[in-house]
Amino acid sequence: MAIEIIPKKEKKTSPFFGSVIFYIGTILLIVSIISSLAFFFFEKGTSREIKEVDDMIEERKTDEARLLEDKIDEYNKKVRDFSRITQDRKSALPFFRAAAGVLHPEVFLTSFQVNVNERRISASAIAKDLTAFDQQSKALEKSQAISSFDISSFDRGERGVSFPISITFRETYLNTILREIREEIKR
């Protein structure tokens, strides 16, 4: 009987579950490679067919159709340019609502000029009487919406007290009004 000095290592058998996963993974890899190649060739064929159809359509177009397409492209460019202009333009809409919010009910504007960049309105106004004129001045002084205002002179006449007025609004106030207007438009 021979005594073994170096013991033989027993062969480890892989579990059945590991072998199954290995074979399934290999099959999935092969299937994915084959399907990728098939999609690649189908895509090439489809893009070639699309190009052929586009060429056929282009050949069958009349001069009138080409002219109309050019006009449509020109109008589309103008619409995009106009859209960009209107988005960049500052709106004067909040000034009307802001002016209505700070004016006394017995003060009427006879002319109205808006300077959007400076957030200022300049107007000619007529108050019913001196009391309304005084109340308007005090209301403008107390208003949180106004950063400054100027009433340089006034004239008492038959129709009431007429005066020039210049009002500069706070930017945050105008932005709040603009947001409110946009929400109303969305509804």
C-alpha cells in the first residue's frame, strides 16, 4: 500500500444553478449581438428607402409648390423673429393696473405716458377739488408701491385742480402685478 505524501486535490464541481446562469447569459449575449446587427441593417435599409421617397417627392414638385414652400419658410422665419422680439420686450401692461391702484377715485388722467425702462409714468391729471388733490398727494406719499413721485405744480380751474404728475414704481411691485396678469390670462 502506497502512502501518499501529497494529498490529491478533489475536483470541485460547480453547482447546477451557476452553470444554468452561465449558459443563459451566454445565449442572451449572442441573441443581443445578432439583434443589434439585424437592427443596424434594417435601419440602413429604411434610411435608404426614406431618402429614395424624399427624392421622388422632390422630383414631382412643381415650381409653384417650391415657391409656396419658400414663402412658408420666409413667414416662419418672420414669426420666429417676431416671437423673439415680443419675449425680449418689456410690457407696459402692469403700469395701467399700478396707476389704477394708486390713484384717488376723484382724480382722472387726461394724458398718460409710460417709460418702461425707468418704471415711470408721466401724466396730466385733474382732481375734482382741492380735497381730492390733497388726499391724492398723501396717498402717494404712503404707498409702498411707489419709490418716488413728483407733482411740480397745480392749477385750480373750472373743471377742478389740474396738475402734472410723475410716478416711479418699485420694480418688485410691477413684477407682482405682471405675474397676476399672466395668471389671469392663463385662466
